[in-house]
Amino acid sequence: MTQTRILFICHGNICRSAAAEAVLTQMCREAHFGQAEVSSAAATREEIGNDIYPPMKKALREKGYSCPPHAARQTVREDYERYDYLIGMDYENLSDMKRIYGGDPLGKISLLRDWTGEAGQEIDDPWYTRDFRGALEQIEDGCRGIMQFLKKSGSSKPVQIAVISDTHGLLRREVVAELQDCSHILHAGDIVKEMDLDELRLYGSIYAVKGNNDLWQDGLRDLAGVLRFEIAGVSFLMTHDRRNVPRNLEGVQAVVFGHTHRYSEEWAEGRLWLNPGSCGRARFGGEVSMAKMRLQDGKILNIRKITFPDQPR
């Protein structure tokens, strides 16, 4: 099946367009929608080769978005032929794009907020406003509009996710082997080594919260203590310690937590409460375990507990 190719453009390709690429890529992955190719570029050469701007990367990570390695590039005339939709963040971007492409003879160029029903409105530039979370919310709205458009020609399939916790700096190879058929990985805290998070991002979209031992790494300080997100239409709330689960759980279908190093799985009032146990070192006399879940169209199809030997390979 032919893929729809989408290119996001902003001034430097280190804030808004890079964030839009991360958001729409993850939305497509969560919906198990493989008919889109998503990328981003700059309208200028000012930030060529640079990574996502740290405050925007922090905002993305706090909302559960993956931030793979990124190097800003400038859009070129050939992009107009390659991509089906070229989406800018503000009118200055559109002007630069039309100059680079030699106009817009095929009507491929639009503003991101055009896709939300707010035609002609710009995405605020957080480089000046410093409101990175606010800009990210606008970007998410635009990407949701794009997803609605894309889904008209797509269909959902079962999605398999891995749920782990309390690795404490030990990412076992046998655990990694279980992640290979999962599109999403949930980590309920006590990661300790930021490099383990970086490795997990190689295997799928990563959602992670901060545990009580995730205190001294700069990157780990960016993690939220409580995270709400949705995968395949199933709404999750995740935190490290069950005692930190908020009272208001309206709309939440699954609560994920860790900390105790003991597997537990229970349903209460139609809501799943899941602790995958520890898949790092065996502690407190508990077993080494994790969980896998299959999701589809807003439903939890099944949950599978996986255990490992005490001594890691």
C-alpha cells in the first residue's frame, strides 16, 4: 500500500516541526497505522545539524513521546516532489517554503492548525513565548486532525505492549528479547541508568515515569511522576508508587505502577490495576517478572505474565 508522505516545517527544525514529527510518528505507531511516512525540516539554515531544543525535548518526554536522535536539516526544492503534504507552523514558514519550492502549484502546502478547523491560525513559537507545553498542545491538536484524515483509509490491528518496572540499572538480555515483538514499552520507574531508557527507545515507543531511585541523573529528572496516555484507544495512568495514584481516575482503563517488586494483577470496577514486578535484580524474596498486553480498539484483549530466572543472562 502506498504511504502518505508528510513533511513538517518550522524556522529551525529544532522545536515545533521536530515536535510535530515526534507526535505524529507516535500517534501513527499507537494506532498501528503504517501508511504514513513522517519527517521534518527547517525553512532556514540557522540550526542545521542540531538536536531538538532541550526545553521542547523535555516537554515531549514529560508527555510520553519518544525523542530519537535528531539533526536539523533545511528543506530543499526536491521535497516538494517527494512529499504529499508540506505543513508549516506559521506564515513566515509558508513564505520561505514557497520561495524554496518555487511556489505551490499542486496545493500541497498548509498550516498545521488548518487541520484542526482553525484555518489560518499559527502555532505559537516557543522560542519567543517560552511556553513549550502550550505549543506542544497546539501541535497535538493539529496532529490529531491529521490522524483523523489518515484513518479514513486505514484500519486498526491488535497492538502488543510490554510493561516493566524496577530495572535498577540492569536491563536483562532476556527481557530485551521479549520486547522485540512489542510496539510500545511502559516502564513504571526506578530506571536508575538513563542509558537503559535510550536503549529501550530503540525497540518501541517508550512511556516512563520517575521512581524513588531516579534522582541524580539530569535526564531522569525530566520524567513525570504521574503520566496519562493512550495506546490503541486504551487510556492509561502510570506512576511508580501506587500510593501516588490520584483520586480522579475518570476515563482511565488501566493503572500501572511498580515499586514493590511483586507482580499483581487485579480488576476493580472495570479498571485494571497492574504491577509487572521487577525485571531487574531479584529483591525482597520476589520473583523476576514483567507483563505483556494486547490492545485493540479501546479494549484490553489479554494480559500475560512472564517470569525469568533469578540470575540474569
